[in-house]
Amino acid sequence: MSCQNCFNGCADIISDKCIKYTGAQVPELDINNGDTLLSVENKITNKIVELMNGSGIIPTILPGDVCDIVQSFMPCCPPFDLNVILTVIIKTICDIDSRLVALKDRVIVVEDILIALNADYDIQCLEGVDVDTDTHDIVQSIIYKLCLLEADLHTNYSSNGTELDEYIANYLTINQPTNLVSNKMIPYVAVPFFDPNALDYFSSSGAGLDLSGSGGLNWTNIFLCNGQNPGVPDLRGRTLVGVTSMPSPPISGPTQPGVDGTPDYTLLHTEGSSTVTLDDTQVPSHTHIATSTPSGLMNTQVPFVQQVSYPFSPPGPVLTYQSVGNDKGASRVLESNTINPAGLIITTNVLPSTQGNGPHPNIQPSIGAYYIIYIPA
């Protein structure tokens, strides 16, 4: 018997292929009226599997609802099934978690900083706060102090050299006479002064005069360095030498006190002279030479040269000779002579050409000047 209605006489029982679906259209499952029952079953089964593994769930996500961190984990192109969305969500959560861990470490550091900032302060000149005042109030007090300082700088200080010059000029005009010589001098510093009329500016004692009434300058507290006023040195005819009685380092070389007669100079100590007279210990060692040749004697005499060194204590010994006969074989014998008994020897003291014992000048090249000094009242 032949196969009938997919059951009778059929080798395979495939009735689902022979039965048509007569229900409503289901576009979501792609089920249409007239599909075989097997087709409908397969579509339903596949959809269930897709729903179970998520590949069949396509969430609707608007682009405006996706933030940057989520977008950074999304694939390039839609559609995005539930698996993709869940994966993106997991990755986003993990990324946020790692950021939170790092942020937590930073928060701990910030907390430590806040604790340090809120420690007791040394408020110094700040006003309106205490040592345990919180940081905000301390900073606010600092801002207030800086504002006061800025106002003070603008009010009482110059911002450029031009203004400063004007301030100084105005001060001198109002508070100081411009003809006061001491304004231009450093106290206690002696300076050379070459004005030929210098003596007209000082009294007989060397004290400066106020000549501003007659159109001159005010020399008050300026003095000639003549030693006639308190604290004023006498520099007439003298040169200046730096004092050696100063603190370390110690002096070495030719300026060391006690070396080659160098004095220990203290303030206002005087030393030196204009001339020097040499004594026997200061004259350089030297030699004088005398030569004597006798004449008019019958016998032949041998000339003799004797060197006598100066200085000596005149008169020195003068050796004489005596005659023994006057013939050719006669000889002259010098008393106390043991150097050349066969000849004639004359020994004599040689004196220097002059012995004035006068001094010699000891003055360095120099030029005359008035020395003046400012001694504050």
C-alpha cells in the first residue's frame, strides 16, 4: 500500500512536514501562515536557544545613552546582542573598579595631606586666627595679610628708579640743606683736598665754618686733619699706613711687625723720620788700596802693595824703616816686618776722602695736599 497522509504506508513518520500551520503571522519569529509545522517548530526552537544563549536578544540602546567609557568597549558596528552588551558592561565595571582603587590610594594621600594641613600652625604675625584654626581660615588670614602688604607697598615704596630719585630729591629739599658738605662725605674718612682757598673754609683750629649765609657752603663737622679737634688725626707731613693690629689672618712677609724693623702699627701710631744718619754697622763692607814705590836709594827695592780695609780706628800703626849702611850690598830692614825682609815695605792707613757723619734724605716722592675729615656731631 502506498504512503498516505504521511502516515499510512510511509517508510518515515514525518507528519510535521505534512501539516501546515494555520495560525497568525508572527513576524518576530518569522512564522507565517501556511508554513509546515516542522518549520514553525524549528523557528520556535531556534529562538528559544538564541534567547537562552543571548545571541537572539538585541537590546535597543540609543546613542545618547552611551557614555564615553562604555563606548570605548563597544564593537565597531551594530547590532549588539545581549552578550556584547553584557561584556561591555563587565569591562566597564572592571575599569571603573581599577580607577576606584587608584582613586582610593589618592584619597588616602589627600587625607594625610589634610591631616597635616590641619595640624597646629605657627601663626606668627597673622591676625584673627589661633594655632589650631582650620586651614581655610588660615589661608583666608594669609590672603588678608598679603592684601595689606600690597597696599603698603603701593603707598610707601617706589616701584621704579625714577620715583625713587624723586623721593630722595624731595626729601633732601625739605629736610636737608643742599649746601651741607657733610652730606657728600663718609664719616671718619680722611680725603685729600686741593682747593687753594681751603684755609678760608675753616677756623684757626681747623673746624669747618658755615659759609652758606655768604653764598658759600656749610662746612660744619668737617675738619682739617691737624690734630687740633677731638677725634681728628694730625696728618700734616705724614703718609697713611694700614694698622697691623687687626684680627686674623696673621700678617706675613715684610709687613709683619718685628721683621726687619717693621713697627706694630696701631690706630694713630706714628713712625719714621725725614733723614737717616748711618753708623759703622750700617756702612757696606769695602776696601781701599794704597801703593808705594821708594826712589833715590842705591840698592834695588822691591815694591810692595798692602791692602788696608776700612773702617778702622785711626790713627793706626805706621811702620818705619832704619838704614843699615849705604853701599850696594846694604839692605833696608822694616821694623816688625816679616812679610818681605829683603825689600822695602811701607805700610800706611788709608782714610776716606770725607768723614762728615751727616744724615741723608729719607723722603719718598710726594705731593702736598690738605686732608679733611667728616666727624659727625
